[in-house]
Amino acid sequence: MTKKILFLLGALALIVLLFMGGTRLLIKHIYNRTDCDRFNIDNIELRTGVDIPDVKESECESDGKIKKCEFTLDTNKVDISHYIERNGLTAEDSLFVKRGERDDTKWEVKLNPVNTKLFVEIIYK
């Protein structure tokens, strides 16, 4: 009976470890992407820490070193003033802006609250 319990606990621990390792590898894979194809929004969110909410349209171009994206936010699902506050955007001229830099990334996010366009530029170092 104790062998069965130990076997089940060991199998459960192995499954949990495999799940955690797989999740970590997926996050690393998403973080390292520099294109606009797969996981684009997730990559932006991981690199900038800024949430990309529901969007109506999006455009993206990337050469592997610089990624420029434009999103039109869906105002039926996104409260712009709450979005600005939640993401720590600060007023700068007529836009709301947030910038940051890490060892491997320099980025800037700009929101035009009038036409609800969100501009993202990521420079991969």
C-alpha cells in the first residue's frame, strides 16, 4: 500500500515538474520572438509589461531588430481612462506614453485617446 502511495506521489510530482518546465519554455519562446506572426501581443506584453486589450485592428512590421505595431482599441470593451491608469501611462502632449529599457529591450508605448490608437515600438538589442 505504501509503495502505491509513494509511486502516485512521485508520478504527481513528475507531472507537476513537467508542466512547470513546459510552461517556462513556452514563455521563453514567446519572449524571444521578434516577428509579427505568432504570439505578437504576448511578446509585446512580456517585453513592455503593458496590457494589449481587445483590439479592432492591428498592423505590425518587424525586421528582427525593431518591431513597430499599431492597434486600434475596441472602446466597446475597453474603458480608456481605466486602461491609462492601470498601465501607468503618463500624459505627454496629446498622447499618453510609457517607456522602458532592459538589458535586451528598449520600448515605447503611445496611446492617442482621441482615436484610441495604441502605438508600440520595441528595439531588440
